[in-house]
Amino acid sequence: MRNGNNGRSCTDCQHCDSRFEGIFASLDADALRDLDHARISHSYARGQMLFLEGSACTGVFCVRSGLVKVSRSAPRDRQYVVYLAGPGAVVGLEAVFSGREYSTSAAMIEDGTVCHIAREPLLRIIDENPHLTRSVLRLFAVQLLDSESERSELSSADVRQRVAMRLLRLAQKHGVSDESGVVVSLNLTREDLASMVGSTPETAIRQLSELRSKGIIATSGRSIRICDVERLQRIART
């Protein structure tokens, strides 16, 4: 997609590295040209906001590179991390289709490039491309199933299990395997992880410390290495 300062395109949508990772993978060359004309690209630094919960919806944000944390307000001035969006992910679709304000906030947790696609051009492109409509419906279905699964985990599993489940899910989506295990290098705070498992930061830290003492994981800063995937899987199931 475009370079970082609203300039002319250095990589168009058809040749974007993340094109085949998201809902736009099914678009043909003509539709991709329409999409290319409808978007504006920016480079963002870690910590910068894409949009705030409760703000007016202007369109969606397609992640070309970097990682985005999507969160929602929780009691006692906390933030609940809904999901992480990597290259190819499109953030803000729910607000576009509901016609309401953004129900979440989105912030960069890694430097990256993100393209904004305005609501009306996006809806027109979707109307003209049935394959894209099906991709959007499939995405909503997957998000609904994931949400139901997480609610079930929060209601039926203890914190130890939930931490194990979340680490396994993060490893599956964002981990990098090497000879010593799977490394999850995300700029997540302990508060972020706690919100993802429905516990206090103190409890989450205690569970991580227990896993580390047993040699199941190793930590370095905000990087977590899963040294023994099988043992972590057993904890998640018990």
C-alpha cells in the first residue's frame, strides 16, 4: 500500500505484502484498483491510536505491517484486550456495518503501516464484489465463535487454565518456532495479558511465575518463550 506520509503509492494494493492475509484476498485486479484509490496510508509508531472507543466511525483500518491492539473499556478504568490484529487484518468493520460509533479502541503496539479506507467507498466495493461479502461474513462468524469460546473459558476454567489457553492461542497466531520452543514477542504488558484472561495483573504474574519455575515458559522483558508446549497443553485441558 502507500508510503508513510500520505504520499503517492510505493506499493499498490495488488502487490501489498499482506493482501492474501485478509478479507481482500478474493478481489480481482479491477476491484483492487478501486480499493487502492479509496485508501490513505500512514506510518504509525508504537503507542499511537488509530481510533478511540465512542468516536465517530470514518471507515476501516487495514494493517499492512505491525500489530494493533483492539481493546474495550472495562470497570475500574481498565481496558479489556479484545484481540490483536496483524498484517492483513481489517479493524473497525463492525462500526461500518452497524452505522454506529466505534465500540472499541485501536492502538499500535508495534511500529507499522496502516491504511484507512473510508466507509462509503468500502461499502460500494463490497456491494460490487460478492466474494468480498462472503469473506466479511466469514470473518464475522469466526469472531463470533472466538468470542463464544472465550466467554466459555472465562466461566468454566480457572486462572491457571486460562493463562495456558491464552499463551497457546498467542503462540498459534503470533509465535515463532525455533529449536528451543515457540517465542511470542509481543509488546503486551502484564495488564494486557491479565485482561485477556480475566484476572488481576498480580494473579496473572503469579501464574506466569509458576509456569516459569516449572520450566514450561521462559520470559525476557515482554517476550515469552514456550519451552514445553505439551505440558502447557495439558494444563489448559485439566
